[in-house]
Amino acid sequence: MKKRLSYGLLIVAASIAILVIALSSGFKSVIIKYAGHKVVGTVADLPSGCDKYNSIKVLVNNKQYEISISKAACREGRYKVGQQVELLKHDKYEELVWPGSYPELVMFLIIGILIYSYFTVRKYYHKK
């Protein structure tokens, strides 16, 4: 019984940690998207290969940022060095967001998965 309880507490603690990290990152992206201002950046560097996680380096006001791109955009060669791209930036954060991104959807997905996990695991640790 004690072993089962300790596993349950470990799962709850890990879930809370994941939730806090995901929500803080998600809220930051949502704030940038809806309260940020448009900036024009210049593509400075491209990924060497198109793997799972691809990013390009962009110069905005002589400061370099790294921003993720999709695998399809990488394979199609959608971005070229020197190309101008429009992004969103908030003065409070050192991060850029694509104007067409949907960071709020990821947050709702994570919250939904955690709620589903709670109700699925609850029956194993709940007293009857």
C-alpha cells in the first residue's frame, strides 16, 4: 500500500511540475502573440538538416533570436538567408512568436491531458 501511495505522489508531483513549466511557457507565448508588436527580422542562419526540431536564426534590431519552423518549411526551403520575416515581440520577453501561431491550443491540450490523466489514475489511488 505504501509503495503504491509513493508512486501516486510521484506521479502527482511530476504532473504538477510539467503543468507549471508548460503553462508558464504557454502564457508567455500567448502574451507575446496578443500584446506584442510586429517586428521585421532578417533570416541570418538556416538549419543544416531538416530533423525533428528545426529553427532559424533571425536578426531583429541587431540582436539574434532563434525561432522554430516546421519540418515542411525546412524541407521546402521556405526561408532563405537575408529574407525578411514578420514576427511578434513583447518588450518584456526575449522571445519571438510567429503571427500565425496558436500557442493557446497547446496549453489547452496539455491541460486536457492532465485532467484526463487525473481521472484515469484517480480510481487506482482513491479509497473506496
